[in-house]
Amino acid sequence: MDRLTPVVFNDAWGSHVAIASLQGRSIPAAEPESELWMGAHESGPAGTDRPEGSDLAAVVAADPARELGAACVERHGERLPFLLKVLAPGRAISIQAHPSAEQARTLRESTGDAVYVDDSAKPELLLAIAPFEVFVGMRDAEEVAAIATRLDVPALSRAVEGARGADDPAHAVLAAVLATPAAEVAAFTREVVVGCVRLSEDDDEIGSAAAAVVAVAEEHPDDIGLVVLLLMHHRVLRPGEYIDVAAGVLHSYVRGLGIEVLANSDNVVRAGLTSKEVNVPELLRIVDPSADGVAGRGVALAEGVESYPSASDRFLLHRVVPGRELPGGAGPRLVFCLRGDVRLGSARGELRLGDVESAFLPADEGAVHLEGRGEVYVVTVPGL
């Protein structure tokens, strides 16, 4: 078992309070803190307490068969197939979608690393540990038309009317909005925001979504992404609720605090609310307007163990009550103690974890029992 030293990222959209507060550091933090990574991703591998001082990416690379297990290597290659994070946006993250493995692989055959840097999908699951506001999945054409009528913004109404009769009207509206000439974007978005200020007074789901768009406009003025948000479902996840986001699902995480687990991939395409590269043609190629995030709560897997179902074959997140054996003993595992004081014990040794501490369990660790008190999450490879 390896105690991990996680990596804090300081993206501009991060919170000055959330991660520092979890870790018991002074708040506000000097810089915005967006993510706390616990994994073996090469862009921010967690440290380990091995004598040679290797980070987790180096540990796995040195002996993939031992650390991951032969079955995991055969299925997913010689990298840890998942990454565990604490995600803490203080402002909206870019509107984005991820390709399927086939879409990424096909494009890389002709463009190399120009758009995608690996052949993997990047499914992700977000579990709220504090209220978490998101826009995930696209509304159908009828919902968008109803919103356009209530907003009464001519440019949006024209986009909706122009999409009538298209094979996929929701996709056609998205394409029309994203095709807005640069010289017209500011006026279009300002009209939409004015309309959203008015709609935000309405006591319904559209009113709540409109209020959220107005708040995002404070952070991203004159961004075409503000219009795109209105084409998407708005949700606030309560603590204990999760959403599973598969390939092709349009999404933007607005603000909150959560645990995120995702495939160990960097494949992402953005459409707005970002200073990073936007690739509208590729986003329109991979986005699936009919695909939505799957929301829910954990389901009992065994006594004292609940899981958060995902469509991904790369990861499965569990919550485990102390006094139980950890699931997934035939593959690699990441263990995260959100709060508490727990002990991990196996035939090979033991490790204590406190608040916001984590550990990597290699495939050959065997059975591991959890004792103590606390809120503990475990990531495993499905079927191992």
C-alpha cells in the first residue's frame, strides 16, 4: 500500500476556499485551487512514500503487471486506467464533450496528436459532496423552442426556426448558435442575458436555468457559451447525488465541490466559456444531442458497500463503511478518506488515513479490511 501525496491544480476557475477548507489550511487560499489529483496521470502524478521517491506514474510504469495485474493490463494497457480527483470549481468550467474511443482513434489515424492525444474515451462520474451546479446534456428541440419563445431574442428564434425539419433539430440549433459571426456574438449574448434576467424571476426550471446563465455571464461576458447553456439541462446535485457523463454528452460544471473519477485520458473538445482552444467542427462531429448524463444515488453492492453505477469499463466508484473488506481485490485500487480516521489492513501490512488522505493499492495487495471511523471511497476496475 502506498500513501499518496496528491497534486493541487491552480486553474483560474478554481475555488479559493473549498480544497483548502477540506485540507484544514488557511482560507482563502492565495491562488484559486481547482482540482486535487490522486492518480498516475503524467500531467500530475501523486507522490508515493516509496524509498526511491517515485511518483505513482513511475511506480506503475516500472512494473505494470505487478501494480495493475495481468488482467487489467490486458484490458486497458500499461497505465492506471482511472484518475481520482476532488473537483472544486468556483466559476463555470468550459462547455465540452469527449469522444468515444473509436472517434478518437479514427481521427488520430489522419491527424496524429493534433486534436486527440490518445485512443481512449474519457467518461467521467461526478459525486457531489456539497451542492454542485451543472449543465449536462441537451434539451430536445421542443424545449429549446419554448425557451426561445419566452426569451423573444430574434437571433435565437431564427436559429430555432431554421432547424425545423432538420434530421436532428437540436443539433442544428447548436450548430447555428455556434456559427454566429464573431462580430455579432456580443450583441446576441447580451440580448440573451437580458432575457435571462427577466426569466430568472419565474418560479420554474427555466427560471432557475436562466438565473444560472446570468451568474455565469458575470464570469464570461459576451461568450457564445452563454447561449449554448440554454440548450442544455441545468441541475443542482445534492450531496450524495452523482452524474455519470459518457462520450458525446455536452456538459459544463459550474460551481460546487465533488469527487470525480474519470478515465485516464486527455481527450476533450471545447465549445465556449474558456480561454483554451475551441474546436467547433469537431465538437459538432462528436456531440450526441440525445445523450444525457445519468444521475442518481449510490446503490447497495453488499452490506456496508455501495457503488455508483457508470457506463465506463475503466472505473467503478464505491463508498465503504468501516468494518468491511474493500471491493476489487484482483486489480489496482485508489482509496480516499474524505473525513475520519481509518486503518487499511492486509496480510502485507497496514496504513492509516485521516481527513483528505488517500492510498494506492496494487493488484497484488490482496484482501484489505477497513477499520475505524470515517467516510471512505474506493475506485476499482469493473470486473476485477
